[in-house]
Amino acid sequence: MTTNRTNATHPHAITELCAEGERLYASALRTGRITRADVEPAPCLMEYALLHPDPDDANWLRPVPPSVALAQRLNPIEREISERRRTSIELAEVFEPFMALSAQDTAPTHAITVLEGLDRINAALDLATDQCRNEMLTIQPSANHPERRVIEGLERDRTLTERGVRIRTLYQHTARYSPARIAYMERFADGKVEYRTIDELVERLIICDESVAFLPVRDDRQVALELRHPGLVGYLIKVFEFMWNRAVPLSAGAPYETAPDGITDIQHSIAKLLVEGHVDEAIARRLGMNVRTCRAHIAKLATALGSGSRAQLGFLIAQSGILKPDQPISGGDGHP
């Protein structure tokens, strides 16, 4: 009989003895016996063998001493604990030779670590930034962050730059129209931090000293990957450099100026995503703007091309020739 068995008509575990059962068991211990009729409200006393029949009179029950009842239930638990302890010792002995080999032949760090929960993610980021000594690369898709988040980022960047770390950050073009973000960036106008913007960013990325990278796994940012595999980190650095060389330095003028064909740069980006079949919500998310702003740009694009419907707009975009191959953008700092 196990300690978690319950009675179908009087359900509870021995560890949750009911009030009536407690009262009757205590009474039986004080008097030395109790009638069967008296214990009918608490059949659990018989179910858990806390009472046994009186050998001299079938109408009476005698209490099992609590020390005996306790021992009866602890013995199988203690046996199970002993068996599990022996199993754990045997497993440790089996793997001990391999642990020694692992310590000799492999690096102690994990190539890929899954971080769950903001506290663990932030702790890992704090450790990586504390250890960063040369350069931090970050990709930050635009979003309306609370002022507290902006201040936290400012303090982190200040700590890094004060010890000589270079920071390069990519935002979407929409970040240029966030007063809080612009004020934040202007605090680092001394050249230690470089900011560029580009029309489309997919997801966040942080790389420290070409040795560790962080990527979010879920949209709610509650799960992230910490990558320390040299090949993976190196690949992500190449992705960053590819986008960096096509981005516009913050010091260069606004990228939304109207082109000779009457269509702004951002509308060119929207046109490309429309032709690829993306819906308004997906386009807004990828370009870092709200859906209302995105639809306003689509309406202006439709007017510029003379479209009367969404289906016709896609056709006119394809026929207009406005989707030309991307051209390198000349930045104000001499980089392509």
C-alpha cells in the first residue's frame, strides 16, 4: 500500500489526513480502542491501516501505534531512495572516465545555449558585455521602447565606450523619426559609436568581440540563443557587415526623400514586399512602422502609379520598372 493511495468514497492521501480521521485516530490512541460504528465517517483510518480489528471483540478496533504506522510508510520510501542513490553512484562511475577525456579534449564552453526567461537572458547579456573589450555589433529593429529601456541602453553603451569598446548599431529607417531614439544617439556623437539605418531588418542580433552572439527565438523575447561556435558567430558577422555596407549613416540625410520617379525610398521597399505577396501587417513589422503608417504609404504609392485596386497595384508595380536592383548607397563617412 503506497502513501498516495486514496479511497474512492473518501478521497485524500495519508499526508492529508482529514479532520474527522485525525480526531477519531487521536481518540482511539487515548482510549486504546474505538467502535466500528464510530469510525464510519472516516473509512480512511482502515484504508491506511491506522486501525486494526480487536482480536477479542469484532465490534471494536484498536489503533496502530503512530511509530509503527510511520515506519510502515517510510520503509518503502527509504528503500527507493537507497536504490536511486546506488543507481546514481553507478552512473557516476560509468561516466567518470569520459568526463576526464572531455576535460582534456574539448573547450569548457557550450557552442549553443538556450536561455529561457528575461532574467537569465539579461544575466548572460550583462556577462558578455562586461567581458567585451573590442567591439560590439548590434541590430535593433525599430520599436517604441519605454524611456526606461532607452536609459538602460544608454548606460550600457556608456560603460562600454568608456573602456574603449567600439559600437556599431543598425536600426531601420523609421528610427530617424523617433525623438527619443535620436536624442539617445546624439549623446554619442564623439565617434565611439556608429549608427546606420536600413529599410528592412528581420530580427535582433548582438555580437561581442567576434566570440559570442545572441539571437531571440520567440517573438515575446522570452527565449534566446547564446552562440559561441566560431563558425556560427563568424557567419553572423558577415551578415551584419553585408547589411552595414548597404545602410545609410545617421549623419547622411533622410532616406525617405522623394526620388525622381516621384516615389520615396520607403515606398520602393514597400512595393518590393507587396510584389513578394506580404500583407500589410507583415510589411509594417519588417519595416519597423505601425500598420496605419504602412497603409498610408501604400495609398500614396497607389496614387503615384494610378492604381485603383490592390490587385492592380501589384501589376502596376511589376510593369513600372521601379523595382530596380539595389544600388550601393554612398554614405557620409566614405564607406559604400
